[in-house]
Amino acid sequence: MINPASLSRCIADISAILGDDRVTTNTEDRHCYSYDGSNVTHLPDAIVFPQSTEQVSRVMERASHHRIPVVPRGAGSGMTGGIVPVAGGIVMAMAGMNKIIEIDADNQIGIVEPGVVTGDLQKAVGRLGLMYPPDPASLSYCTIGGNAAECAGGPSAVKYGVTKDYIIGLEVVLPSGSIINAGARTEKSVVGYDLTRLFIGSEGTLGIITKLIVRLLPLPPHKETFLLSSSSLARTTGLVARILNAGISPCTLEYMDKTAIRIVADMMSSPPPSTTQAMLIVEIDGEKSVVRERVARLRELLAQEDGFAVTHAVNREEIDHLWQARRAISPACFKLKPHKISEDVAVPRSRIPELVAEIETLSAELDLIMLSFGHAGDGNIHVNIMLDRDDPDEMQRAAVAKKKVFEKAIGLGGTLSGEHGIGLSKAPYLAMEVNAETMAVMKQIKKLFDPHNILNPGKIFPQ
Ligand SMILES: Cc1cc2nc3c(=O)[nH]c(=O)nc-3n(C[C@H](O)[C@H](O)[C@H](O)COP(=O)(O)OP(=O)(O)OC[C@H]3O[C@@H](n4cnc5c(N)ncnc54)[C@H](O)[C@@H]3O)c2cc1C
């Protein structure tokens, strides 16, 4: 519980540091900063807008002194309630710290503030012939800081990996206000514990990221895009592992089931036939000659497979429409029902057919609209369970479905979250995957960094 007198003193102290125009307690603003892409909301008491590491540090020192909770926030596109200030207190809006400080093309690194929008960084480095690979579907609005805190991934992860593979150094403000540096601006560095990796995926619970050193790659000169559709769900999901084992090395291997296709089909230039049960987007990039050879291998593989319609998308507009459609699946789900539970379990990719079959079974048995889509290449399947929160019976059936999806994923050797993190919505299920000893170590780490539990309290661990 927050002591109201301490809260007032803390807000006054912070106003003196940032200036009154960078602190708000206005009710409309508090509502705007009370939610993310999950189903949970909670009003903060104040929102603060720092502009520098030094200001973040001074704010944290005051919050720590007064024992007021602080929740760092990027764009608020998280799917697990990570930015929801469940204990009240202060939301620290980091989106305004959005400078690309440096792009060192010779050494293929970038130094950025956490509020830089991921897609903006990609465009900026792209102009120099470079690439920042992590490409969450939310890339046109999510921030690098939020990506680091969630270890975001995207379609290109199948070839290029996820956010943790591209962040080599961090500047972080701890809950006490201390500023620490982790990592280096070199490709290799083995100097003490790897604190960079510890902060990546820590969901804003250990420190506030104020600067990031990111690795860049040369932009591949050539890419080919294919759409494979089939009237068999099992055959389509089964093909994923065979493509990956055939030496084709796709840079994208995305999957959509029939419901996902249906809700975005009107956005595609050439939607697949209505009999389609599932579809894969396969992209291959690299030097032109290498791509040609891998495309030939893909065609050879498909010649041995039964019943796939293959579309080679060559027109830029057609490819852009296809990606707009893919990225729109999550919001387009609301065409089906007013609310949803979005899960992002991951399984070893050879087990995807079993996971997807279970989703079909649960949907029929529990009479729920459930759809699956996502990054099949790395076994990360988004499962959306559609519901109406005004229907308590449907809510209850959806909760059963969610738990059963988790049990199935873990039973298949998988994990509760491939990229959205635990946040609030998965915290009650953490013990399904993490044993008591492991959780105890995680809690000790949290306590070491945040002894007064003021930084993003209530997240990750079951309450
Ligand atoms: C339509 C849609 C599609 C999506 N597709 C993908 C996808 O393909 N892949 C994927 O991985 N995710 C996806 N997401 C989820 C989301 O976009 C990512 O989790 C993203 O990384 C969140 O970034 P953000 O800036 O919005 O962070 P926020 O939602 O603001 O915050 C997320 C977490 O990061 C913490 N945080 C934010 N900034 C900082 C900071 N500077 N220091 C410390 N902690 C911080 C917050 O406290 C919170 O716990 C999608 C979301 C939507 C709505």
C-alpha cells in the first residue's frame, strides 16, 4: 500500500527535478497510461517524462527514498500487462528518450536511447545498407527499450535470432538511482558477469534501460517470398520442420491457420483459395546466387509434398500487402469477438503439428473460437482464444483452454512464452515451467537489484 503523504512528497520532489510540465496526475492521462495489449488495467497515480539518464536516476533515487512504485513504459504494446501499474505509483514514460545517438557503420553497431521506435531504427540503418534484424509485428510503434525488456522476436528470428542476439551493451538505472553499464561496443567481451543478458527479458523489474548498444548486420542484397497453402492443417504444420531440415535456411517461416487467414484475406492482393486450411509464408534472403540455389531446394522439396499451392510473390506491392495482412492478424481478431486471450507458447518445431491439433480439439470441445498463427520457424505459435467478457461461462471455458494450451506446450518440451514474457497474465502459471529452486534464485536476483520492491512490482512472480 502506498502512503499518500509519501506519494505527494515524491511527486513534488520529481516535479522539482523534471519541471511541472513533465509530470502529470491528470485523470485523463492516468487512464491513457493504465493499460497495454493485455486485458488488465490499473490507474497509476502519476506519469513522469524524463529526458535524460541523469533525470531517470534522480527520479529513481526519490522514488526509492519514498518507497513509491515505478513502472517503466515504452509504447505500451506489450501483451502480458507488463506496464500495468498494479500497485499504483508512477509510470515512467521512456518513449520521449528516443534519440539514435550514433550509427557506427564501420563497426556495424548503433547506440540508441530506449524510446527509439524499432521500425525507425531499421529504416535509419537500412539507409546505410545495414540491418537491425529483430522485427516484431508491432515494429511501427514498439520501442527498442520495450523490445529489450521483453526480448522481442519476430518473423526473422528463424534465421537471425531475437533481441538478445543484437544487444551487446546497456546503460541501466537501478531502483536506487545508481547508473550501471553492462557489455561493451565490441563484438566480444568477457569481463565479469553477463549483466546485459540478465536485463534482457527482465520485463522492467530489475532496472530502467536508458541506453542500448545494438549489433547491426549488412543488409542482404536479395530476397524471395513464397506463399504455400494447403487444404490440410497437419501437412502444413508438418512441413515446417522439413523445410528447416532441407538446408533452405529461410529468413521467414510464418504460419497462419484458416481463421487467421480469413480475418485478413481482404488485405492480401492474392488471397489463398477458400478451401485453404493453413498457409506458410517462406522467405529466403542472401546473395542472389545463394538464394537461387535455396529456392531450387525448396521447389524440390515441395515437388515431393502432397497438395501445396505455391505462389511466388514477386511484385513489391503484393509482398507489402501480404506483410500488412500478417501483421494485422492480432488486431483483426476483434472482428470475431470483443475480447481475447493471446498466448505465445513455443515448442520444438517438430512438435508444432501436435500443438496445433490440440488447439483444434480444444476449440471444438470447449466451443470456443481459437486461432493459431505465428513464427512457426522457431516453434513460437500465437494462440488467440476469442471471448466476450460479458459471458461468464465463455470466460471460464477460455480460462480452461488457456491452461490446457500451457500444459500441452510444456508437455511437448516447450515453454510458456516465446517472446511476450510473463508479466501479469502468465504469472500465476510460472510454476508450471520453473521449479521452486529456480524461482527462489530469480527472486533473490530481484531482491538484490530492488530490495524495496519498487520497480514494476507484481510482475513475473505469482502473487
Ligand atoms: C499487434 C501486436 C503485435 C505484436 N507482435 C509481436 C511480435 O511479433 N513479437 C514480439 O516479440 N512481440 C510482439 N508484440 C508485443 C510487444 O509489441 C512487444 O512485447 C514489444 O517488445 C513491447 O514494446 P513496447 O515499447 O510497447 O513496451 P511496453 O509494452 O511499453 O513495455 C513492455 C515491458 O518492457 C518494460 N520496459 C519498457 N521500456 C523499458 C525500459 N526502458 N527499461 C526497462 N524496462 C522497460 C515495461 O516495464 C514492460 O514490462 C506485439 C504486440 C502487438 C500489439
